[in-house]
Amino acid sequence: QKFQFQSTDEFKRPHGQPDYFSGSEATSSKSQPFQPFSAITPQQTAPSIITPAFTKITSQQQQQQQQQQQQQLQRFGRDAQTLVRWPRSSHDPPGVSSEFPFLATRVGITLLSTLSTTHSFAPAHQPRAFFPRLHSTVEESTNGEIATATASTTEMPKNANVAQTESTSRDKVMTFSYDMSLEPKYEKPTYPGTGNGLSGDSGEYDIVVIGSGMGGLACGALSAKYGSRVLVLESHIKVGGSAHTFSRMHNGGKYSFEVGPSIFEGLDRPSLNPLRMIFDILEETMPVKTYKGLGYWTPSGYWRFPIGSREGFEKLLMEQCGEDGPKAIAEWKALRERLRTLGGSTQAVALLNLRQDAGFLATTAGSLPFVLQNPDVFADLSLTFDDLSKTVDEFVTVPFLRNFIDTMCIFCGFPAKGAMTAHLLYILERFFEETAAFSVPIGGTCELGNTLQRGLEKYGGKLQLNAHVDEILIENGRAVGVRLKNGNVVKARKAVVSNATPFDTVKLMPKKEDEPKKLTNWRDQIGKLPRHGAISHLFLAIDAEGLDLSHIDDPAHLVVQDWDRSLQDSQNLCSFFIPSILDKTLCPPGKHVIHVYSSGGEPYEPWEKLTPGTEEYEAYKKERVEVLWRAVERCIPDVRDRVEFSIIGSPLAHEAFLRRDRGTYGLAWAAGTSAPQSGILGNFLPFPFPNLKTPVDGLLRCGDSCFPGIGTPSAAASGAIAANTMTHVDNHLKMLSEASKKDPMYKFLDAGIMGQVYKPLVQGFTPSPELRTDQFVSGAGVSPVDYTAADPEVSKRVDL
């Protein structure tokens, strides 16, 4: 039966009925005591980095791969190397010689890479790596279960994913690895409140986007603004992906909880935050309230990071570092100076300037004055994507400062060891400006998705909820649409864009006997990429009568149990967020709502063996979230006595509600090496992301598994890059020019006169051939197509 609902805002039900988040009854801690936490006994220390089990490549296979690469390099418009020597063809625009200046290509690629805002041009293939790649020394026969050791005769633990979490330390980087080609040996649990996925009508659109996370919505909304007919399909009954809110009725009052990200900077005013930029480009607003700090509860006690104040941060260093205070300040300044040029580049070119074809030479041309004034930027090419800990180790020795830097990076999934240097650049530049502030969206995190949805629909785009995609349809090597769970087919004239994780995307592409080998290789490698672990959640509704919170200034807090243990350890680092301190709409008067969540290092294997609703499952849930209870007790000692009701969100629930395989926090390729399928940039730079493009023509990806990575601003930026890539460079330049006039902060977005100089040279190659419709290809792409959303007849345009 077709799933029916009147509103996606909330599902009202009386207290005591099965909870639609955790699959169990929401309980009151006043009446049901929690079992004490008992840690798993460590059995054996896991390897410091758990990586995918890639099969060794034989010389014959290597030769075949090189031949495939040469064939790919010959394809028109798909590689950066085609910019160096483009053969004359019927596709060449007038005035472009067969010897396109190599210097322009080198400067363009170098500039874009240096400014930490680039992506590769090459189609997905196994690149010839100049940088070392991580390879596993074990082969996995089943997911996580080690069969043989090829590099050592030492006996390995039965399950490396779990073993590494049983004894963690700061010097180890944790990732989790699964083989997506292996069928699960269990049936995935389903939860009420997530929808049955049976909605969705058949039809034909220019662009079909799978998933309404920040990346999918940004891609859809900007593509609609560019004039394309867009459909965004969401499997869930709520929009926003990880950034959504759920509500619960209790004793006649409504309580709303966040389920994903909770710390946002730069949403209160025009800023360098790509998400805020997209809001402004779409001319949409989202009310917020701001706060100026982040609370820390550590082994040494409570302290607060004051955002927007250099003096305040130096004062904090003096207070926390004792006699090492002056040294810590000096080391911090030295680190900032070392990264000064790269940090300054964030205001020379933005992520929204990027596209993945030759047109990027025009859209990023406005940054050339910065490059001329800062030629030393070329020396830091690889540093942008390299492991941040290398630079930190060079300049920082004071433990407190090193700890702080690690916590600033952990939101990307890794501490400094494993994180890109680029992750710290925004913090160094923005977090210490006087106007910097964290924001609480009024009405909940769901307002991020609601705002993008309004922009999508304003420009004629369409969103369908509860519409689960079962398969991406591929014909003659091209993505031509999708098949929905209800059997309906939606055609895509130009492209299909997957906002799902890479692990969920490969599920939508079942292996076919006659499929190209490059697709098979891509699927196998993408499906085995390392990932972060799962997340556990604790949602609390508490009575705030007589509660004194004067000892804290902010709703967002980090809690560290032990600095010597890994910050990726879900039993060591967690966060809690009390948005109702600022947003009174989230719960009844005199109450508070609290979201507590672990770091993304919770192993999935113990959970997949359990059945939701059983005593064993309920007991294990309580055991694993005991550390989350204790975290909140650091701030509110009597929180258990104040609880009105509580909800535990297990990794199984996280997986079901957020549509992320095994509840993963995201892709986890540690910085310092190139990821598989990273394209041609992976040959020259340690680029830790798979390509946005795929070996299937007309199939792109976006989201937190693409550059620039995990986080709502980054995911939104990846969607913008995908949208830019699918439109003519002239439309992209017009959008940048329009945005630059909206606020002085955005002036640097305009490519200026240099963009117009480059445009005639590259416009014939945008979008790249595999993204053009037949009508567009017939014109060789020389004349820009006017994708004007204001055109009242846009839906009837045959050239779209």
C-alpha cells in the first residue's frame, strides 16, 4: 500500500508506543534504571590504520590499466591532459589552436590545487600513483573477518574493525573496511517513521538527484537556477539527510531533536561558509540565533573556546598552559604564519568557483592577482591536501594546543593525523575574526534543508519524499535515469547525480554480465573504500525547573574522557547540544531538549547480530550510551532525575533513518595519500577523495564522500561543484557575477575581466561532452545555451 501521511513535520503518538527513532519504547529514567556500563575487554591491539583489502595487481593487469588510461586520456574534454595538446576536431571552437598553451594549464591546475578548492578532471580509473597508496596486508573473506595474512605470519584478530576499538591510543588512526560486493548475512531492520519508499511518479527531467542531503539539495537548487528541469528523490519522509529534525509528543507538549550536525559557523551573515553563500545566491533566508563559544569538558575540567577573539584565545592559552602559556602563543602564531598564504587563498577563490571541466580556467581567473602577489603559494601545492599532523608536529609541542587542534579537526572524522591541512585553513582565517559566531537555526537543523528546498522549488525544481531509488539505469555506458522502489521509471536527459554515500551508491548499480570493465573496477574499489564507524545517539527531554545553567555560556559542548585515547573512539569523545537554551520553539516552557552523540568510531559488527526490541539489544544500547549519560552529567549532575523521557538511537537506527550504510559517519581516506579513483590529480597530489565523475557517462556524485569532505558546508559545496559542472561556463560566470554584487564579502567570487578573457577559449568544452544532450552536442557547444530560469517557457525548451 502506498505510504500516506499528512505532514512530514512530526508524527504524533502517545507516550509508551514504539519510538520511531530507536525502534524501542522511549523510556523515562525516573522509572527504569539504566544498567551500568561495562567495557569490552581488550583482546589484541589492531593495526594503526585499517585499509581496504585490494587485490594485488599483476603486471598484465597493470598493462591493461595503462592501456585503459591512455584510452581515457584520448577522450575529448575528460582529462586535464587534453588541455595540454588538444587534437583538432569538429568539436574545436574557432580560434583554439591544437597546441593550447601548456603554461595556462599548469597555472590553472596549480592555482586550483593550491587554493584547496580543486578536483580532478580525469574520469574515474586506477591512476598511476606518484604518491604511496595504502594497501591492506590482509585479505577479507567476509566483511571485517580476516582470512589470511599475506605480509606477516603473525596471527591476526578475528575482526579488525572491532579489535581496533578495544584499545585505542592517540597515535592510531581508525578506519573501518567492508566489501560491498558481499551480501549481508542478515536482514536490515526497518523502523516506523522512515517511510516505505513507495512514493514517486514516473517522468522525464534534465537532472535527477538521488538524495536530499545538503549536497543533493544544493546541486538540485543551483541546477534549477541554471534553468535545468530537476527532480530530487528522497527515500526518507523528511528532507535534509543528516541535517533533519524529528519531533515527539509527550504529555501534550512537542519536543524536537536534532539527529545530525549541530555546530554551524557563518550562517548569521554573509561569510565564507559555502552553505550561506548558496542561501544568498538562491535569495533565501534562514533565521538563526548566535553564540560565541564552544564548551569543553576534559580530564582537567571545564574550559571554553571563545570564537571571534584572538585576544580571548591567547588568554585561554595562558590560563590552561601555565608556564608554557607564552610558548603556546608563540607556537600558535608560528603555525598561523606558516599557513598564512594558504589561509589567505580562501578569500581569493571560493569552492563555488569550481567546476570539473576546462571552464574552471575562466571561473577561477579572478584569483590571479592573489597568485601574482603571493608566488610562494606554488610551494604549498601538496601541503593543502597532505596530512595536517606533519605541519603541526613541526611547529606545535605544547599538549594543550595540540589537543585543541585535534578537536577542531575531528568534525571531519580525523584528528590532525589523517585530516587535510585544508580543514584547518578556514578555522585559522575565520574563527578569529570579530564577526565570527556559531549559529542555532530557529526551528531546528531541519531548516537547513527546508531553506534549500524553497530555493529548489522557487526555480521550478521538484522534490519527491518517500521515493526510494532501487536502481540507476545504465544504457550503452550512460546513466539514463532511475527505477524507483514502486517500479516507476524516471528518465534523466542530462545526468543522474547521487548524493548517497559511495557505499550506498554501488548498491544501486547491480553488476551486469556485459558491463564495461572500468565500471566493474570502479564499483569494486568504491565499495571497499575505508570509512568511519557508526554513531550512537541519546536524546533527552528534561525538566528545567530550578535548573541553574549559569556556569555555561553556550549550547554546544565537547566531552573528552582521556586525552591519551583516540578521539575517534566512541567511548572517549562525544558531544552534547542543548539548542533550547537559545531556541524556545523546540520544547514546552520550563523544559530542555538535549542531543548527545558519540564520535564516528562505533563498530557496527556487534549491532548487526542483534534484533531490535529484544532484551539483549536493549541492554546493549544502554551499555553503549552510558558514556553519553556521564558526559551530560559533567554539566547537569542530576540530569537522570530530571528526565521526562529518553530515546536511544543505535547505529542500526542511524543507518535506517539517515540512509547511510552501516550508520557510517562518512568516507575515511586519511590525508597524505591519493584515494583510489581520484583521477589525474591523484597522480601528482595526495588527493584523498574519489572523483566527482564516474566511468558511467552522465553519472556524477556529490555529498560528504566527495571533495571537500564531511560537514554541512563541505557537502553543500560538493553539490554546487556538481551543478556548475553540468552547465555552460557562461551561465556559471553570470551566477558568480550576480553573487558578487550581493554583499562586499562576495566581491572575490567574480572572475572579472580575466574570466572573460579565458571564456572564448574554453566555452566550447563546457559542459564536457558526456554531459551534453544530443541537441547540445550538435552545436559543438560553441554558443552558450541560455539556461535562464526566468524563462516562462523553460519547461518546453528542447535544448534542455
